[in-house]
Amino acid sequence: MFTGIIEQLGTVESIAQNGSNITYTISAAMASELKVDQSLAHDGVCLTVEQINGNQYQVTAIEETIRKTNLLDWVVGKKINLERCMQMNGRLDGHIVQGHVDCTATCTEAITLDGSWEYRFEFDPAFAALVIEKGSVAVNGTSLTCFNVSESAFTVAIIPYTYANTGIHQLQVGDKVNIEFDILGKYVQRTIALKNT
């Protein structure tokens, strides 16, 4: 479990296809602090550390993960958001994030304001019930508040700290991002659906 508060950026160093799986080698300052079998969120995707070598480590994504995320768009040199799992004795500064991506969304607008930035994303309207005005959403693993919500789009505002310390600064119109909707909304939706059957 994660909070959506990004610890640092990692860099994709190599990508290897292994059957239907893809193995990524990532370099990061935190690599030496990791442990094999540890869960780590990569742009919001929970992947397990398999090997560690100095300032690099390896993770593998299986077909199901690849299909639901933007991992196929990753290239060598790409900067990705990293977050280690939440410690139960810490503060929940963002919101509850599982690292289980629901879908991808496409950036349709990127606006630079005087000291902040706004990004608009379009997503599959099948998930419309999970997005509410001023609600939480994880975009590439970053806990953000959405506004100007429609049935298939929402906007987020980015403060300077988030812009500088996450991968959002490299985001361009047309890019796909990983989206995880609020877990509380998903439970409510499931409960209502079961009552209506």
C-alpha cells in the first residue's frame, strides 16, 4: 500500500522482453536501500524488486500489468516516479493508493500558469462514477486532487514542488498516464452494484 507521495525519480536503464513479460532495469539513489521481494510503485504501478546491483535494480511486469498500464511506452532514459510502500507508523500525507492501476488516461491539455501548472486527462467513461469533484486520484502514482470533472475527463493543478520532484514536468499532450481511482469509491460502487442485482 502506498500514499501517492513520490519519494524520488528513477531512470529506466534497460528493457528486456522475456516471453510475454518485460524486465526493466532501473537506476535510483534508493536502490541500495531496497530489498529483494520488496514492493515499489513505479509511476503508480506496484512491481516487485527481483535483483539489486549497486544503484540499479530489476523488476518484471507480466502481461496483465502491461495491458492495463503505460509500461509499453517506457523507453531507456525515461524518468519514473518511485515510492516505497507505506509504513504503518507514518502519516498518510496523500491518500490510500494500492499500486493497482485501473486504466490509462491521455493528457489532452497542459497549461503553464504564473507559478503553477494544470493538466487535463481523458479516460474511459466506464470509470466515470469513480471520479468526483475535489476527489483524489493517482496519476502515475502521484496523489492529486481533480476538478472540472466530466464523464470522461478531469483536470489537476500542480504546485512547483510536485512539478520539480515528480515526472509530471516531462508530461506532454498526447502522453498516456497510469490512473488509479480512489479505493473507497470502488468499494462504494461495488456495494451499490451488488445491492442492485
